[in-house]
Amino acid sequence: MRGMDPDLVTPDVTIDVAGLRATASRVEACSTDVAHVDLPGIDPHALPGSVVSVIAGPALVTARRAGLVNRLAAWATTARTSADQFEHVEGRSADRIHQS
């Protein structure tokens, strides 16, 4: 734009809202899949007196999996909300252009 400071001009940005929603759906499906993965456990009574009887590995893995599932689901929700907001803003901008 002539006469404008080039540092103040923002480049055009295009958002693929359908692609964002599709990605959110895939991430959400992955979170569901991860949540249903059967984690093998260690029977603490299988080897009495061994380190296996006091190992906390399965609980730690289960907790970390739950955190991963929650973060994936939260990302999917945020992506969908962003897609909705992009569409809303785009619609308002189009309305303003048509009203001018």
C-alpha cells in the first residue's frame, strides 16, 4: 500500500477452516483410541520379594496416558472453537463489505 509503513502492513492470511475441523476430528479420534489402549500391568504378587512388587511404573504410565488424552481432546476442542470463530469473523467481514 502506497504511503504506508511496510512494518505496519500485515500479510494476507488464509485459514482452511474445513481442514482445521478435519484435523480436530482426527486428533479427537486419536485421543479416544489412546484412551482405550489396553496397558499391560505388572502383578506385584507374581514375584514376591522382587523389585516388581514395589514398581510404580503402571500407575505412572496410566497417569501420563490420561494427561495425553486430556491434552489431545482439549486441542481438538480449541481447534473447533477457533474454526467457528474464523467463520464468524469472516461472515461479519463479508456482511460489512456487502453493506458498504
